[in-house]
Amino acid sequence: MKLKAEDLRQAKSMTITGQEPWLAEIYASFDMSLAEAQGEKAIVGSVTITPQPYGVYAVSGNIRFVPKVSCSRCEDPIPWPIERTFAVRFLEVPELPDDAVEDEEDREPAALDDYYLDSEGLIDIEMLLNDFIQTALPMRLVRASEDGKSCLVCKKAIDTREVFSVGNKEDMSPFAALKSLKIPKD
């Protein structure tokens, strides 16, 4: 969902029920369709956009979602509850003089919780929610038992070499080819 920033004159609040068509792309990244995302599996929450002076739009809210992700240990699906509260700002893209050379650094937001309006002056709520959902997931997922020694899904011991063996093989590393690279010394 995208909202035209210049049309916002006062704060706008919206409730996310999980059945909005624009959420379909987020659901697709978790191997589920919009129709499957019902009840506690759906993305639910609220978003409030508040225009502020100087082309700044404060966006705050919260989301809850329980996607199924693959266990890094056994590949079985794990329901992974996500609950996030957020507060970010959308900024207008800074205008540069006609004779200025646009540098990539000129387009970087000032803070980690800043985003820019897109090229059409739109606030992209879908992109924002997707960022918060994707960054809420750990790199490796293992739903451990209470004692932390075994996978709750497959019951295998977490501390065995098999758990993350694929990530430990040197030949699987994207940097393995650099070992054989001959760099001339100046």
C-alpha cells in the first residue's frame, strides 16, 4: 500500500486486518497465500502517519505475524511469532542543484529509522512492514526445547555437527574462491 504524501494534511490511522491484497507479496515470501493467512497467522496491527513540518512524515505503529519458517536444523516448518512496534520517518528526497553531480551519499537517509518517499512522492507501507518482518527473523532458526539441547520439531540434538554443517564447509563459502586468487604485490 502506498499513500501520496502530499495528500496527507492531518494524521491518518489505519488498521491492518491481514486480508489486504497488498500483503500478498509478503505472504508469498513465507510460502503462504493471502487466503491461507487467516486468524493468528495473518499480519495484523495498526499504522499511523503524521505529517510534520519540512516534508517529514512520522510513521508509527505495531504489527503481529506468525509466519512459518524452515528450521535450520531439520527443514521442518516452525511458526515464528513476530511482534514489533515501530516509529520511523519518511523524508522527501533532497533536491540537488541542476549542476550538482548526484552522489550515492546524497541519497542516504540521515538515520537508520529514516526512509525516503519514493520517486512519485509515495509512502510505501508494504515495504516498511516487510522490512520490520524480515529483520525480526534470526539468520538461523531452531526452535529449541526448554533445556536448549534439542530441536523441538525433530528432537535431534542441537549441538551436533550436523546442525549447521552446510554453513561450515569452506567450499560452500562465497569467499572460498578468493583463496586461489593471485594478487600482484606493488
